[in-house]
Amino acid sequence: MQTHFLEYLPADLAPMTIRQLLRKWLIPRKWQHLLRIQEKITVNHHYHHFDELVHGGDLIEMNFDFLPENTQHYLPATDYQPEILYEDATTIIVNKPAGLKTHPNRPDETGSMLNFLQAEYPDILIVHRLDQQTSGALLVAKNTVAVPIYNRQLTLKVMRRDYLAWVSEPTTLSDQGGISLPIGPDPTDKRKFCVDDQSGLSAQTNYRVLRRTESAALVAISLETGRTHQIRVHFAAIGHPIVGDPLYNPAYQPAQKMLLHGYQLHFYPPFQFNEQQISAPLPEYFPK
């Protein structure tokens, strides 16, 4: 597992203290404390107090060797080659096809995206997931260091996930809007979730209509929260289920593919200052 990182600060970076730099990078407080007391962070090869300033062009060296080894491993599988959209020292983004699980549900499963990635990347860890029938950009961490940083980006809405979907009943759908309905497990079907006003978790989905046909509307969707099946439950709840959704669309036909695609991720790679925007190509079956 990689624990040692060297980063040159951008030349135009405004001076800030080491403490401010680590906060900006969303490094957990406990890790900041360990970096300090164990002197695992240096500036231009020298240890400095956290209240001292760093400047553009400085070399920051960090060693997170105090972290435990990753024990979350999957059975490697090699009968599928994932399409890599982005890769750096900490991160992989793959274009997950519909029908492929993000991760296995049992220790002996081998047919998920993480199984296929495990064959080449032994320390991968899940950051977020896509439903089995949802295609699109999936971000996976290559080591333990990246996971809490990305979790904080999700919590603080620094990381954004945008989707495209075709939904039913286009004539009655507003041009844009927000769906704010709490979501919880469906008590009648363990595979499903539902709107639960009593004990559900808060969920917010925003959308904008891009195109309408006689039978469906193409919508751009952004998430404020990340509940399981959130987009599918929300659009079904307002009477516009995702076309081809096998769980929430009563008009589903077995030959259909679900037309929900994670088309773009916006995020900051750990220890970087520039936002990355990664797009996943639409599947061939997805109407343009």
C-alpha cells in the first residue's frame, strides 16, 4: 500500500500555514496529529511547526505509514477488462457497464467491478457505488489514504456526481425541479427502497429536462445526498419512473436496459488543488 507522497505546491499558491494546508486537503484531524507528533511531514526536506508558512513551489513530503494495512480484499477475476477513464497515484475511475455489480455481496463472488480491478490493483477500496443496472463513472480508491478524503468531499459536497436518465410520462414533468423526499427500506420487498416520511433518511435530487419525446424525457440529474436507489425511488415517487427500471417502473419490459447513466464526476484528487471533471461515454443503447 502506498503511504509516501511527494507534492510540489503550485507556484501561484498564496502563503498558508501547514495546518491550513492539511485542512484544505481535508486530511483527517487524527492523521494531522500523527503527522505532527511523528514528524511524518516535511517542507523542502525539513520538519516545521504547523503554524509556519508554506509557499508556492515548496515540496511537501508526507508519510502515512502509521495507517493499518488494507484488509478489504476481493477474489480477483480476469475475464473482463475494465474501461479506465482516469488514474493517478490514489484514484481510479472506471466506466461501469449496466448489469455489473459495483462490489461483491459474498466473499466467494467474482463477478463485480471490484473483483476485476482487484486483479491489477491489490489495495482498492470502494468510495461510492452505482446500482447494478446503472452504468457510468465509478470512483475507486487505490489505497487507504484516499478514502476518508473522498468521504469528506462527498459529505461537504465538494465531489459532485451528475447523471443522465430517460424518465416516463414526459408531458407532466416540470422543466426543472428538486425532489426532497426521505428514503428508507421497503418493508414489503427487501430488494427495494421507498419514500418513508416517518423513519427515512433525508434525500435531495435536483434535475433539469434536456429533451422531450412523446414517450419519455431526458433529464440531467445532480445529487445532494447519496441514498441507495435515490434517483430511481425519487422519480418513481413523483410519477416519472426511469425507463427500463426493473424494480420501480410498472411498465418495465425484460428486454429493456435501465436508462440511467452516471455521466460525470467532479472531484479533487488528494493533495491537489485543481478540480478534475471526468465524463463517462454513453452506452450504445442509451438514446442520445
